[in-house]
Amino acid sequence: MLIDLDVQVGSRCKIQNNALLYHGAVLGDEVFIGPGVCLTNDRYPRAAAPDGSLKADADWVVSGVSVERGAAIGAHAVVVGGVRIGAWSMVGSGAVATRDVPAHAVVAGNPARRIEWACRCGHPLDAAFICATCGAKHMLVDAAVVVLV
Ligand SMILES: [Zn+2]
């Protein structure tokens, strides 16, 4: 496991073995990071400048991943630098998240695409945005799901 410099980890997170959390990642509270997850931080990676000189720290921009409260990232998923993983969303195992993931979305594949919506309890929502497991009701607002209290 690697938790690089300037990585922020919230309270009650669970980070599994072999995860790679590179410089600039910000994890909210209650975030799950599965085994082998990789959170990258360079949108335009190059080992050297066009003239062949090695790049220094000042020669690139850190684009850390942000993972909002309660989100879960499955085993061996990759999140590209600068991507925001919305609250209570779920990134499937082996997915490659190249774009922001809305709150409560479940995404899978490469590039990751939304396949369903998830409740805070982790289980899927039905077509009416109700969780069959815990009964919580939700509503779609601005292309993201929110919980109705
Ligand atoms: Zn639920």
C-alpha cells in the first residue's frame, strides 16, 4: 500500500492492501478503497520534457483524485487524476474512471460508465429510486441522486 505525501484521508475510511493513493488524493469520511486500487494524479504524464531533459517536480501539475463521503472503489479500479468520485457512489472492480462520477452512481468498465444507482447502504436502487434492502427513498436531481429525508 502507498499513501503518498499530501494525501488526505477522512474518518472511518477503509483502505485495503496494495492500494496506491498518489500525491493530491483527498478522501472524505467513510470511503472504501478496495485492494489494488490506483488513484493517479497526472493528467498529462511524461517522464521527460520534449527536449529530453528529465522532468522535475515543478514541471507538472498535481491533479489529485477526490473521493467524496461514503464512496466505494472496487478492487483494482483505476481513477484518473482530477476525477471526482461522488458521495455514496461505487466504482466497480477493475473499472477505469476517466470522468467525474455522480453521487450514488454505480459505474463499471473501461472507460467507466454508469450502470445503476446505489443506496447509502451499498445496494442498488429500483426504477423508482427506492432501496429494496433498507427502504430509503431517493430522487434524481441534476443528474445525481439525493436521499429524501
Ligand atoms: Zn439501502
